[in-house]
Amino acid sequence: MYVVINGGGKIGEYLATKLLGRRHEVAIIEQSGKKIEHLTVALPGKALMILGDGCDSVYQADAGTGEADIFVATTGSDDVNLVSCEIASLVFGVPRTIARVNNPKNERIFRRIGIEAVSSTTVITRLIESEATEGAVHAIMSLTQGDLVMTEVSIPKRGKAVADSDNSARGRKVADIALPAGSLLVAVGRGASLEIVTGATVLYPGDAVICVSKEGLEDKVRDALLSL
């Protein structure tokens, strides 16, 4: 599979590393010469490096976007990600475009024009890698076709459970957390591990929790988790 990535930052580098490790072909478009130099040394395999603006069709053509199976925009700018994905889709006919959305409020705009959007910067590389290796991204992305939002909440290291006992090893079972109706805790990241959440899962201060909820419930979900 051939993947063109617009943005050679941490997310773009991580994604390229995983894809190259799976023997997929990768091209990266990046405006920073220093990042290009870093990626040339850091990546485990040979990727096509294009120094230029991913919103310019000339540089997308140089990257071989017309031959790409997937175009991914991972920059820190929603405007850049949207425009570059539109060019990849409309000008070069790329069948699938996936974008990092830094402001969750913009996610609906991306979806309306056919761009698959992920608002959680922590899970985007896992979702894209799943598409590249296991084809699981559709099951996850189907959640974004309605009024559902995927968010990430980091539990403070000195939350309620810690303050009560002054012991950072204590946590709270998911079954005991009063989440608003229409929300679900999906996974929890702890260090380098990521595990599926069940009612018996214990959340600890410092955990990063991935949640799915109806639009408009994000603040209530956050409040419930931040009160731990």
C-alpha cells in the first residue's frame, strides 16, 4: 500500500515508522528542511521525502499522490489538513483521506466534505495503522458518521482519590463512576500500554482515558473523570 503523509512532525514520523516497518511505501511532504533531515536519518526504511507545502498540488504531484491509496494530513493546523486532503481527493482522486483535527469543533466540517477526521491526537496513529495493517479503521471511523465524538481525558495526578488517601497507587473502578447517559469509556492508556475498558477496570491518576459520547456531552464526561 502507498501512503502519502502531509506533515513530518511527531505523529507523521510515528506513522511513517510503523508503515515502513510493515513494508508499505511512504512519502512525506514537509515544509521544514530540518525535519526532513531528521526523518531521513530517523526512519527505519526508505521513504520519499518532499520539501514543500502539502497544500500545493505541485508538491503533492512530486509525492506521487495520484498513485496513493491513502492520503493522511497530520499537521498542527486544521486549515492545512483540510485543504491538503481536499486537493488529494479532488485533484488526484485519492480514494481515502484521513486528517488530524486539532479542534474537535471542526470535526463535523471535515466529515461533511468526506474527510475522515480524528480529533484525538493520541489515537490517530493507532487508527491509521489499523487501516494499514488490519483493516479495522472502518469499524472505528463509523462512530464519526453520526453525532458521536471521540475524546481523550487525562486524569490529574492529584485527583480526589489521591487527595483522600495521599496515595497515588489508589484508583477507582469504572463501574463506580457516574458517567452521563450516552457516553462510554473505550480504552485507557497507562505508560506505553493501551487496554480496553470494562466495568472492573480501575482508573488511576495519570491515566489517559479514551471516551466516546454524544456531541455536547464531552464536558460532562470530563467532569466525571476529573472528579476522581
